[in-house]
Amino acid sequence: MKSVVAILTDFGHRDWYVASMKGVIASANPDATFIDITNDVTPCSIIEAAFALKACYRFFPDRTVFLVVVDPGVGTTRRPIALRAGNWFFVGPDNGVFGLVLEEQRKFRCVELRLNRTPESTTFHGRDVFAPAAAQLSMGATLEKLGFPAPDPFTLSLPHVKYVSKNEILGEIIHVDRFGNLITNVRIAGPGLARNSRNVSAISFPRKRVSISRMCRSYAELGPVEPGIMVGSAGYLEIALFGQSASARLGIAQGEPFCLMLKGRENPNQSAGSRSSR
């Protein structure tokens, strides 16, 4: 049966881990099509994996099986789960890695995977537990066949933004991509933030003594010296330079706090981003 299996891990490309999972799935379903979302998640960074998954899952075909293995709790009592949210399936550890998807897909079904045999390894459930479940789903198996109802999967959210005055928001950098673009936790669809971001005045990083006020629509509008603010493809405000890493040039990394100034907004007591992590 032809089906897409999308893989997201922190395994990197040096070792055999991702290939082993693909081998397990291909042995059960030779017609499976594999797409690697990324295998370069920072080791053990659940929130980074959750953000990467949130940013792309909607662009996959219906019934895609997302195999997500960022699992610092492997071998412990954390549950192995599979769930259906929207038109997609997800398999992985119950540690919050699916939390940002579930913020958008409020109607879902989740099961704790039934282990029909003892895993060969306590350190590689990606191969021994999650890959076999993903293979079954890719061949049309139902969730009920795979396990027991688990209606309360662990959730998490991105760091929340905080309004400290009518036109002032505190936030932080939640991701630095391969190009060094600084992705903030401010969503353009949030209250008071117009989709074209015209009411954004400036973003300042007090600890770095950096302030950025230039708004742009594309990277090509920027030069290699002056950074700008734009709406990124994931729907969050980001800071970038053209042809250079904004992170390296400005000395700003993931987790850096900032202050966002607005030209004017209503309902200042509402949040423009996600709520705090659980």
C-alpha cells in the first residue's frame, strides 16, 4: 500500500539509526514513500522537534504517517503513543513532541501502543517500537489495532509572550534556522498583530544593545549589514540579514529575550503567542 512516512529525529546523518527505522518500515511495507523532515534536531530538544513538526505537517498528503523520535526518556515509563489528528497520523514518545500540533488540531484520537513483544533494545524504541507501528499505520491499520485509548497525551506550548504595556510585548527567540534567521514566538495572527505586520514598530534586544526597526517582505530587500523584520513562512515574526547569519552577526541565539514595540493595538490584555510550557 502506497503511503507517505515522514521522519523527524535528532539522530543526525552519521549513524545507522534513521536507516534502521526505514528498513523496518520498508520490510513491512515496500511501497512506503519516505520523506525526511529533518534529522538534525538539537539532541533531546523536544520543543525544537515540536516546532519543526508544527511548521510543516499541514503540507503533507492526507494519511501521512509522521514518525517523530526525539526521545530523551527512552527506556523509562514515558508512554509510546500513536494518534490521529486531522487527516494525519503521528507516532512517537508521549513527551510533548506532538503538543504544538494538538494546539491546532483539537479533535484527535490517541492510543498507547500495545507491545506485542519485548523491544530488542531499551535505547532504540525508534526502531523496535515506533517504526513497526508506523509501518502498520502506513498499511491502513486502525489506531484501535495498535493499542489502548490514551485520551490525555502530554502537551507543551511555545514560550508565551507577555504584554507589559499597551504597545510593548516581551518575547524570546524560539528557533535559529540553518541560515541564521532568528524566529520569534510572536505569531502574525495574534491579537493586535495585523497579518502584514504593519503595526510593528521595532524589536530590541536589551542584553545585546541591538534595536531593529526595518520591516520588509523578502530577504532580497535586505542588505548584508542592516537586519530587518519580516513574517516567516511558519507564520512568526523573524529577523534576518541578506546572505549572512543574523544570529552570528548580532550574537543572538535561541532563548534570547526581546522587546517588541507596536505602533498601536487594541485589547492589550490578550496574548499574541502561545502559552507557557507545561
